[in-house]
Amino acid sequence: MRLQYPTNVRIIIMPCTGRVDVIHLLKAIEDGADGVYVAGCLEGDCHYINGNIKARKRVGAVKKMLKDLGIEEERVEMYNLSAAQGPRFAEIAREMTEKIRALGPSPIKATAKAA
């Protein structure tokens, strides 16, 4: 569809968001991502039955971990949309980028530089 979304968004294609594990989200943050979001099927419409439900729970677990560490939990989000919602995907990419820009660089980056 040649949709425009921010160039700093890195897309990692997976067969199902149910394959996204807590370690993937944490590793992205550790490796320097200021924020991470998971875009999955609409709830109740997962090709793999309940993969997106598993992903939402894992995203929730990461949000709690970040909060416990004193890091803004808004740096990790989950969105549900259908494959036909390309314009919404681009809109989410822009919204998430603006949200992360407002939060500023990840404090993990500052900690890594100091070490």
C-alpha cells in the first residue's frame, strides 16, 4: 500500500504474535530501542487460536517489569488490528513514535553508556 510511517520503526515479521516472548521485548529495550510495540490480529480472530492473547499477557508482564524498574511502562504496547487496516498500522507507528519521542531516550541507554 506504500504507506508512510516513521523510518525509525523496525518491523520484525513473525508468523504470530504468540511467538513474541518476554525476552524478545526486553532484549529490544536492552539493545537500545526506546520503545517496542506488538501489532497482532484482532482479538478473537487469531489464525493460531489465541496467540494474540498470549502476546497481550506477555506485553503486560513486560510493562510491569519496566514499572518495577522505574522505567515508563508506556515504552511497550500491544495493538490489535486486521491485515486490511494498513492505514491504521501506519497511524499506530506514528502515534507510538511521538509517544516515545515525548518520553525521551530510554534510561537503559544512559545506564549502558555509564557502564
